[in-house]
Amino acid sequence: MIIEANCKINLGLDVLRRRPDGYHDVETVMYPVRGLFDVVEVERTTSSGAEFRAEGLAVDCDPADNLCLKAFRTMHDRYGVDGVRIRLDKRVPFGAGLGGGSSDATAVIRAIDALFELHLDEAELIACAAALGSDTAFFVRNTPQLCSGRGEVMTPYPIDLSGMTLVIVKPDEGVSTREAYAGISPCVPAVPLSERLRRPVSEWQRSIENAFEASIFAAHPAIRAAKERLLATGAVYAAMSGSGSAVFGLFDGRTAAGTVMEADVSHEKDESLHRLSPYVFAL
């Protein structure tokens, strides 16, 4: 079974408070990006355990710790499934805040559910996915969701970005979740994100923020520069996705985003901006 495990972006991200369990309560709208995906292939085998092979972009973790294998172990422990072969063709940048690993894990859960004819309902799939991370459950629904709690509490949030072009830029550096939260100052905004996102996209740059940006930009100037480049080339709205390091821009129409592809992103004083390769998608 082959699944295209697409990534996501965050439309706003507020960190509200630190919880007694050590996590943080957040509020964000996750939006699926179907044009950028990893390919996850899962097959049943007659042997026990799971065989795993990774191809494509290198992932900065031990193969035994890959979320695909953690997803298999979760399904094995909960439902007794055994004997699978997993192949991951990695295309979504790692350490980017795009949820690629989380999407891969959810793809494995879905594939095992189908291959072993478990017939799990949505609530069971979400519970399995949520056990693996904060944004993993989002990919069960894979539609725009207002996410709260530590990210696993979801409410459908219809939002129309049709006619816009999405450009994602990944600077040549990563940001760990630990680093992102270490620099955060939780704050409950006066106007909830769910209300601010109802305003026209043209007003978002003044009111929709990613709470991680201040500390991440201070530590990683190349990420700040990538966002500034998107705004300078005509993005209506630009922000960092998740805990970074990818940033994205929303462009009004198709032609405007083309300037990002043609722009010379090099800068004499900032070698880290050389050869950025934007991903461009029509929404």
C-alpha cells in the first residue's frame, strides 16, 4: 500500500501557557499542503516485527527512532499486528516545522489499519496518532483544523485560500522543538486566533503571529531573512511554520509568486541565503 504523506503549515501559532505535565497549551490552525509529500509504502510480510528502509532526504535521527517504526510499535502493542515492511521516500525537509515525520507516522497507522482490516474509527485512529506526537493526529483528518491543547484537540476550521499561491522556503538549517520552546514566553492574546483568522488575508500580517518567531529569528538570522525575502517579493502574508525552520508566503494569484523563483536570493553578507529552493503550490 502506497500513501502520499503530505505536510502542513501553521496559520498562526499562539503558545498560551505551560501545563503541569510539562507540555504547553497552544492554539494554531493547521492547513494541509498536498503538493509536498513523502511517499510511504507499507506491505504485510510473513516475518515478525517491522523491516524499515529510508530513501531520499536524510533524516537526522537513528532509523530505529523513526516515527514510522514508532507507529508500527504502537499498532503492534494496541492491536497485536505483526510483520510489515515499510519504505519511506523522504521528500519533505526535516526539522522544518512542516510535520513531515508526523504525517509519515499517521500514514503507517492508516496503512496498517487497512492491511490488517482493523476497521478503526476516526477516534481510534486519532488516539493512536496522538500517542506519537503533538501534531500527528492532525493528519488523520488532513483538513484545516483549529488545534488546541498540545495540538491534538481538533475542531474543523473551514478556511478558503483558493486562488492564492503558497511558497515554502527551507533555509539550510534546522530548529529542534526543544530549542523553540526554550525561548518562548507564553501569552494569552486578547483576541483568539480563531477570530483573527476570519479577517481578510491582507490583514493577517498585522495580527497573525507565530509565537516562536522572536526567539528563533534572533538565533537564526537566515530564517528571518527568508521571511523578509518572501514579503519583499510580494507575499500578502508570510510566517514561519510550526517551530521552523521553514517559512512560507501566501501570494495573491499565480504570477506574483513567480518572482520568488526568479529572484536572486544570494546576498554578499549572508552566505546562508545562497541557493534557496522554494516549493511553489497553487491553492
